[in-house]
Amino acid sequence: MQKLLPFLLFSMTVSRLAAQEVPIKPAIYRKYTVALGILGNPKVLGVQAEGRFGQHFGGRLVATQVFDSHRQNEFSAGGLGLLTYYIPLKNPRLEPVVAIGGVYSLYHWDLGYNKGTLTDFNVGGGMGLNMRFSNDFRAGINVLFANGFVADYQADDMRVVRRKLLVMPALTFDILL
């Protein structure tokens, strides 16, 4: 017990020192006006650019290539134009965002003897959470919702047969300028 006593006294002193309040400096990041980045998931790869105007608003343009075609020489692509709103938080590392805007979809189909391109313009939106880990970079997870379509071959042509809700989660990485 006598050998344990100095260790216990030392442990109590260290724990009291550690328990004292130390002022924590919040992370302060510089404001940015432009963000350039990439986004992706197992079926989609894209590039995005965003311009901030005001403290909480921005405009985002996204171009995507979709890799889920069922036939050779068929492909899908898309473009988005979104008005974004960043929800203010006390933690400057976190940037929750909501967005609404237009979605352009393109599907190139090819039956071998006949081919064409089906296009669609509709409304979409999204939400996400970005994490700033320096003045120059951020990463996040975002989910896009769009009024998408289902297409099918009819009389050697491709036609929209019905609408469906498109939900596309994506990881993002941006360089902040």
C-alpha cells in the first residue's frame, strides 16, 4: 500500500490539472467565393462548381456521367443547376446545405440498327452535409432528389414510359477558392 500511495497522489494531481478549463479557440475559416470539386458514387461520377453570393446562398452547377447502361454504346449524363442555402451553425467546420433547381437528363440509346438520344428537363433538389477540414478543402455527403423517368423501347424507339423519384447519394470533395 505504501508503494501505491505516491502513484495515487500523482494520479489525483494530474487529473485535477487536466480537469481545469482551458479556453478552446474555435476554428476560424476564411470565407470562399468559389468551390470546384468532384462527386461520385459507384454509378455516377461528376464535376461541380459553386459560386457563393451573400453569407448563406450560392449557385451550383453539376455535370455527371452515369455508368449503369445495360447495352454497349449506351450512356447517360446529366446536368444540374441549383440554388443552394447553407444553414448557419455555431460549428464552422460543418456546412449543412439544402438546394433546389433544374435537372437535365440525357440518355443515348443504341439498338445496333437504330439509335437516338432521349432528353428530359425537370425539377430537383437536394441536401447534404459538408465538413471543412482546412481553409482550402471540404468533403461531404450529399443526396440529390429528382423527378426522373423510366424509359423503354417501343416500336424501335426509346420513349419515357413513366416518372419516378430519383435518389442519388454522392460523396463530394471540393477545393475552396
